[in-house]
Amino acid sequence: MLSPAPKKNYVSPFSKSEMSSLKSLVKLTVRCKNLFESGAGIVVAVSGGPDSVCLLHILYLLSSEWDLALEVAHFEHGLRGSESRDDACFVKRLSHNFGLGFSIEHGNVKAFARREGIGIQEAARILRYEFLERVRIKTKSAYIATAHTADDQAEEVLMRLIRGTGLSGLSGIPWIRDNCIVRPLLGVTKQQILDHLKVYDIPYVIDRSNNSRKYLRNRIRKDLVPLLTKKFNPAIVRTINRMTEMLAEDHHLLTEMAEKAYQNSLSLPSREGKLCFSIKKIKKYPEPIRRRIYRMALRDLRLFSGRVRAGHLLGIDKLVNSLKDPCASFRLPGGAMAFRRYEDLFISSSSPEKQIPDSNDTGFSVCVTGHGHWPTPNGKGYVEILLSDVTSDFRSRDRKEYFKPLWLNPQAVEFPLDLRTRRPGEIFWPLGSPSPFKLKKFLISSKIPRDIRDSLPILARGKEVVAIAGVEISHPYRLLQTSRKALSLQWII
């Protein structure tokens, strides 16, 4: 519904010289926070409410000074029937009155929320931002401007505090997100916005669902903030905003430290949908850094969303510090999984069980006729077999995970060989062992993760295992003191 028209006898709290004070404040904020530059293309998210209408008006006033290219974008959530459609029509008329381009999309938030198993407000937020990003790309704009205010910041921080959060949550809504989403009104209060709209006699719409106490955010806005303002601190909104500014600086510093720790802790080359970390390296860092490492992993795998809470990060940390179960796992939202395999931590978009082939499925065999590059039977990369000179460090036993190069005695190797996956009951004679024993026992004692074992390329001659690519060679095929040439064997993904 439209807001009431200003009364004819309304007396502005501003003098004529002060009528653009909010514009000046936003102008200063944009420069100090480096939100965007002159000549930028900006998609303005406008719902039709007072905050977004005020944002649009101020950016419109600045557009002539800074040569801004504005595009109005409205996402109609389909939650309030004809009222939602009326809001969309209002925003369309407003954008046309300003002479600006207008983009709109109609969504089914309820259906999306049911499908994803998330709340209505979270579903609306996800769909809205996806739409805004599409408009940004379509219009070749550099930025998306949203109308978050100082009041929104206070409400958001209080809501996160009630639900449970860490430093990142208490840091609140950032001024800039993903290098393109900007919040020019984040330092402006709701009252300043309403005063600005009255001064310029600009209409806006009221979303009556904002009055519903069904949503936690609305109860915080209508009940908690007024209580804190009246009984505890008249300037509670400004106080919370100052706090978030300071905590955001602390969070930024810790994040920079965690980014370096994240890269240093990666154990294996990343594969699609899975990251692997060295538990030994992760445990060197304090818990605040470790939690950020897990958060970054979820981010890079595109698993992190509002459904991942602090409890999930703590659950991953328990895997890292577990002394009892070296193969424990922890389920994450959306079918994702964190699981430990001895001294490695895996964070994956699916559970390890889904990645393990059927033990009865022996796969297919690749016939290796000589030196060269040979496809693996599991379809992951290739195995490289080359003849080279023996180097002084060929006896080095440094562990390089599952991808270390191996050295075979070319005099002992007879082609053709089979390149295949392991078979039930198979026997293996590891290098340096006094006698052969079961391959499964060797892989377990070598702490090879269960979901890796069935993927390892096995180089074999009939039933005899010559080498396990990336892990170990068979004792009879070892290099001798008199060896001058060697066959290098490496699994490359």
C-alpha cells in the first residue's frame, strides 16, 4: 500500500540549505568507503519501500554530478498476491519518472524454499541476489546497490547474536560484498530516510508483511530494539553500528591470516567437489584461524550458505582434534560431508560412500605396452612411465601423499603390463618388507583413505602387483645398487 501523502502544513526539519544533507552524507560515505567511482554503472535494487526509494533518489541526484548509469531492478517475490504486483507497478512508474531503465523478475519463493529446505526469507534473499546479478551482467554494470541502513545493521547483528554467531556474524553487514554489492545507506538511520522523503515529497509503498511478528527479524525491529532504546540505551542503533565497524576491522585482519593458513594447509591437488587438508598443518593454527579455514573451504566448494552455522564449523574442528576415530565423518547441509582419513581432512560436496566404487566392480584394464602416458582405469588423470637416469635422491622416502613418483628397475619390468584397479583378496609385497601380504592390509596400514583405495591405479603382471601408482612399488622390482637407469612411474591428475 502507498504511504500517506505528506500533509500540506508539514514543516521540514531542514532549512533549504540543509535539504540535501543526506545526499552530502552519502556522497562523503561513498568517497570514504570507496564504494564506487564516477562514471560507474549501478543496478539499484528497489522494492518500493522507503529505504530503497530513498537510495534511488539520492543516487539519481548524484548521477548528474558523477555521470552514473543507473538501472532499477525489482524482484517480485510472489508472496503477497496483488499487493506484490501493485508494488512492482509502483517501482516501474517511479523508474520511468526518473527516466531510468527498469528490470523486473517474478519468482516463486515458496516453491524454492520447499525445494531447498530453507526459510522463506532466506529463499527470497537468494533469489533476489541471483536476479540482481543477472541484471548486472545484462546491463554491463559494475555494481549492485542495496538499501541496507544503520537500523538494518543493528537488527541483523541482534538476530545473529540471538541465534549464535562468531566474530564474522557480529561484524554485521559489510559495506561492500563480492567487490560489486555496495550499501551506500549503511550509515543512515531510518528516521533520516523518512525525513528525506518528506522533504522531497516522494511517495513509497508499505509492505504490510513487515508488521507480522511471525518472523524473528520483525520481532527484533518492533519489540527488542524499542525496548533496548527505551530501557537501556537511547542510541542503541548507533552503538551497535560503531561496534560492528571495529569488529569488522578485526575480522578482516584474521581473515587475511586465515587465507594464508588455508593455502598452506591444502594437502592434495583440489579435485572437483572435494578439498583435502593436512590435519598436522591445520592443528598448528589457533581455533579462530581453523574455523575460518573451514569456512573458506565451504565457500570455494560453493557449499557455504545461511544453512551452515557455527555449529557446523565446530563439528569439522572436532574431526581435526579427534584422538579416537581416524576415519570419523560429519554431515553438512545439502548432502555435503566433512570426513577424516587418518592425517587428512576432506571437505566434499558428497559423502565418501558415494565416491567409493562397488568392490565387486573390477573396472577395466588398460594394456601398457611400454613407456608413455596411459589413461587410468578410473578415468582420473593418467599414469606416466618414462625411462630416466638414476638420480642421487631416488631412495628418498619423503611422503608426497598419493601422487609421489616411484622408481622401478627396468631390468625387472617386462611389458606388456596391465593398468587396473585393485581386486578382492589381492596380495602385495611392499618395498622393504620381508614377505608379501594382503594388499588391503597394506593400504590400511599406509593410512590410504578408504575412498581413495579403490581408485588407485595398479600396475600388474597377471596376478602379481608390480606397483601401486602414487603409493609404492613391489619389492622384487626395486632398483639395485648397480642400476644406472630407472623407470619413473607417476600418477598425474
